[in-house]
Amino acid sequence: MQRVVLHVDMDYFYAAIEERENPELQGKAVVICMLSGRSELSGAVSTCNYVAREAEIRAGMPCSRAKKLSPDAVFLPVRKDFYTSVSDRIMEILRSYADVRENGDAFEQISIDEAFLEITEKTGWDFSLAFDIGNQIKKEIKEREKLTCSVGIGPNKLIAKMASSVKKPNGITVVSPDRLESFLWPLKVSKLWGIGDITAGKLQEMGIFTIKDLAEHDVIDLVSTFGKTRGIWLKQAAAGIDDSPLKERGGSEQIGRIATLPEDTLDIKLIFPLLDRLAGDVISKLGSRELSFRVVTVTVINSNFRMYTKSRTLNHPAYSKEVLLEVAREILHAFLSESQAEFRRVGVRVGELQKRTGQKSLFDY
Ligand code: DGT
Ligand code: CA
Ligand code: CA
């Protein structure tokens, strides 16, 4: 299946946030440290900005060593909760550019500063349109969060992920399917996403140095060294093939419905009947499989085709339409109070599904 996948990786994320918060840091080497608290600078470097990287400072090295490499650098402690709150806002921006799916699987956050978005439908498999969307994303993150990121675009996650690291910081790289080999094959095998030092070492012993070497190597030989799954994966990855789907964090199955309103509107009286119908459909799908849910997610797509989602987690499983509608309406009210643009489409989905137990919850009466 032909796909367009976009990967975003924020540039020197923790250090960039600190620079943004304190403009006096601009131009200086900034080193973010996990301090052990035993003595001054007794921890390891979590990350650093590009000025510090010019002085050869790297993540993981002792802060004391970083201090020797760059005595004038500014050393700051990690503020993880704060970075996570920035990350959450960025992920919401990114999610709003992803294709809309009833089961919500066009978006995958893989770390605090990285995510995949599928934009196959949005682009109609047009990679130059994908390039425009990539630039739009960069612009919006810059405007709203004053941060830069690097973007990679490809026909799957593997290629998108590798493409985003080509131009850093603040770059964008598109690898269309016709450029797969010219992109991949000159690279060392260790650059293939998913290959660690141990695999790279074994491959070198087999005389395999570049990804081209790997692509041309006998698959039987790979399977006998690495086992069936890994051997076949290596062979396919070297050809740029990767069918792995995007997986929403928490990974579990969701059931949802989405539909277009009769007209673009912010009028609750026009939106609720549609919400009611969607909730009914979701509940009947759920009922036929005797499932309950714990998470309710509402999606709205506005007249500018931007998508927004909000979720609520119940403190126990439920399966009645009344509960679903009540929570969905609450979420919708929150959207309505924030939104300027009229709504075009509305979706409801449920997650954290499980088999119903005999006992009914209070909510279901
Ligand atoms: P980049 O992507 O090369 O411009 O730089 P970063 O700093 O964004 O690096 P990345 O994407 O590998 O990691 C994202 C954040 O995760 C980074 O700002 C700090 C944190 N981080 C990275 N490596 C380590 C590590 O080895 N230990 C700890 N505690 N945190 C790390
Ligand atoms: Ca990063
Ligand atoms: Ca990262």
C-alpha cells in the first residue's frame, strides 16, 4: 500500500526550551544536566545546544567533562515536567495535521520530542504537497512555541525517521519512492534505524558495510545468522520496505465514527444530533462484541480542515450510550468555548476496550 509518512524531531529539545525561556542564553553554550545532587556537576549531560556541540559536548558524558570542554557554558538542571508540558502542546499541533481515521491511528508519538504522522490521504500521495505540509508544520511550531524542528518525509516510518536526521537543525528532507535507493544505499548499515552496535558489528564481520551491501546480500545467509524475523527485516529494510503501521500511544484498539455536519457551524443545536447518531453507532458496534470502554475521545475538524482531539478517561469501564454522550458533550463544550473556526466534521471514539464483566457499573443504571 502506498503511503506518505512524516516524522518530526524537535531540535536540541530541552536546551532549546531553556533558550526560549531565557533570551540571555542566546549564543552561549547551554548544557542540560541530570544532576545527581552529590556535588556540583556530578551528573551526566542530558542534552546541549549546538553551540555546546561545537565544543564536542555530547549527551551522556559527565557534566564535569563538559565543563572542561567549555568552561563558559551555562549548566542547567533538567526540568522534565516543564518540557513535557511543552511537548504535549507540540504533539497536539502535530496531531492536527495527520490524516483523520475513525480508529485514530494516523499519529504516533515515539518520544518526548518525536512523532510520526501519516498524511497519505491529505496529500493524495503527492510528495511535493507533503513538502508544503512539512514546512507549514515547521512554521506553526515556530510561531506558537518559538522552537525549531527537523522533518523527514517518506513512504513509511523507517524512511521518514531516517530522513529527518539528514538536515539538522531546522531542516526538511523528502525521500520520495523513486529516491529510496539513492538515499539509503550509500549509508553505512549502522545508520539504518533499528540497527544497533551489535548487529552492525556482526554485519561487518560478514563483509556488509553499506546498506547497499545489505540489500544485495543473500537473505538465506541473513536468516541463518539473525533468525527468520530479523533476517527478513534486515533484507527488506535495506530496500526501504517497511509496512509497520502507526500506533497510537497506549496502542490499544479503538472504535469510532466520524461524519460531516450538514453545514459548517458552531451551533450546538446542529452538532448534538450528529453526535447522538455517532455515539449510537459506536455503542452498537461495542454491544455486538460485548465490550466496555474507559476512554472517550472527540475529534473536530474545522472549516480550515484542521483536526483537534480531546480525550477523557473514566475512572471505571462503561458501555451505555448515556455515559458516552454525556462525556462527549462535555468535551464538545470545551471545544466550542475555545474555537474560532466553524466545525465541519465531528467524530467520537472510545478506547481502553475490555470484555464486559457480569457486574454493571453504577453509571450504567
Ligand atoms: P537533536 O534532536 O539532535 O537536535 O537534539 P535533542 O536534544 O532533541 O536530542 P534527542 O532528540 O536525541 O533527545 C530529545 C531530548 O531527550 C533531549 O533534548 C534530552 C533528552 N535526552 C536525549 N538523550 C538523552 C540521554 O542520554 N539521557 C537523558 N536523560 N535524556 C536524554
Ligand atoms: Ca530531538
Ligand atoms: Ca528525539
